Amino acid sequence: MEIIQYNESYRDAWDAFVLKSNNGTLFHLQKFFDYHKTGKFKWHHLMLIKKGEIAAVLPGSLTDGIFESPIGASYGSLVTEEITFEQAMAFVTALLKYGKKEGYKKFVLTGAPLIYENFPNQNLDFAMLWQGFQYETHYISSAIQLDPNREIIPRFQRTVRNCVRKTLRNPDIRFEINEHYDEFYPIMEENLAKHDAKPTHSFKDLQKLTKLLPESLKLFMIYYKDRPIGGSLMFYCNKNVALCFYNMMRYKDAGLKPIHRVMYEVVKHATENGYRYVDIGVSQQPASDNPMTPNRNLIAFKETFDAKTIMRNTFRIQL
């Protein structure tokens, strides 16, 4: 096993490996990293090579001896094909040996939750824990498991069912998938400002991401007559999971239930297109001293759409 630092000559091979992997997502693609301004991050991506072929990739950054993955993305850590327990152990052994040889001080790795994997496999998690990694943080996310053989609306709690049906009966409320970020972004800014937060992405970021990954981003918009009242920006991370990256509404139009309608449309679209889960994202209290503090109200709201808890775990090891 050999570990080498990524360079641009491997771009196509890297992205091809992620796309055929067991646990890779769009957040692991070099094409995704291209939306960041040049020089914003000190990339230090690694590749595990076996018999001249890529066996695993690890996007990330190295700063003051600390290797962190992801940087500038939601998910990182090792991306592999379907691997055995012994292969997982060998990958972790090689990574730790390489880190010590290169003078790294620490690895901090956050992978995608288990639902993103083609074949759920926790060999890598166990191999890391057995070889000295520890959990650093756990973030609570909520995901809806999709089933093409079940009707969607009956899965929701009664109040949500009534709200969705009311919007479907209202001829003045309509839904469409488009690229009208100029309509969505002001809603997002207004929505997040109520929580003393700002969008992760700039307006130009979203335009650039849509251009780089046109099949992986879709903007779901809800209108009252011709006025935008809410929407959801979906990241289709891999063939398994559709991620609601931003779910937003105009608070003055809350009575029209735009979030209820857009969630129905998101679940319907993902189900019809063969996805296995809709991930509605993390539910933490960002202002809390403890970053793991759950936002109980938000979690409860997501559960009304038949969402269940999944965890996004961060592993660390001091070398």
C-alpha cells in the first residue's frame, strides 16, 4: 500500500473512483471543490494506491500538522469501494503510518452517514476505533427512508397531511423546479437572519455549483400566484441520497404552508427517481457552547414527515 498526495493529473481518475465507490458523495468530487475560489483552502488530498490503482481517496487539508477532512464540504473521510474487514484495517494502518512518517499531529475525519453507502459497511469505523481513533463529535441528522410502494402523504403526521392537501387544493399555490436563485436567495437570507445565521454559500457559489454539477443540484420553488414564498435547494449526493441543503420560506407566508408543500414535492421527486433516502440535514443549536446540543423543536418538526435520526460522526486521533 502506498499513499501519495493528489495532483491534477489524477483528477479524472479521482472523480471516476468516487462515482463508483461504496460511500462517495458529490462532496468528495474534485469537480465539487472547483466552486471554491483558488487559494481559499490549502488542499492536501491523499490517495491510497495498491498495485498502481486507486484503492481509496481522502480529501482534506493540512494546517499546522492537523489533517482535517472535509474542508469546504459537508462530508469527507476515506472513500472506498466495498471492502472487507482486513482491507479496512490495512487502510487505517497505512494512513497512520504515513501520517507519523510525514510529521502529522492529528487526523480529524468526518464521513457521510451510513445511509449514503450502497452497502452499509462499518468495517472502516471499527478499524479506526480499534487502531486508536476516538469519537470527537456526533451531529444529529434526520432522514426519510423512501418506499415506492407506499403512498407519501399518509406517512406524514395528521397536521402535515392536512397542510399538504390544503396546498394541493389551492389553485393559487404552485410548485416548479427551476434555477431562479435570484428568487430563492433573498428568502434564504431573510430566513437565516431570524436565527442570526448566514448562508453557507454565496449567490455566486450556488450559480457556479449548478454549472459545475447540473445533474446534482435542483431548486424546488413554491409560489403563491406569481410570488415566491419558499423553496428547497436539493443536493443529489449520490444515487442513494437526496439532501435538503436549504429549506426556506418567507415567514410572512407561513400560513400558506410552503415548507409542508415543498417537503412533499421533494419526497415525491426523490421516490420517483429511485433514491433511497431524503436527508433533511442536521439539527443542532449553533449558538450553544456544546456543538452537539440538539435542536429539539427542529427534530420534532422533521419527525412529522416520518424522518428518523441518523448521525454524522467525527473521528480524531492524536499521533
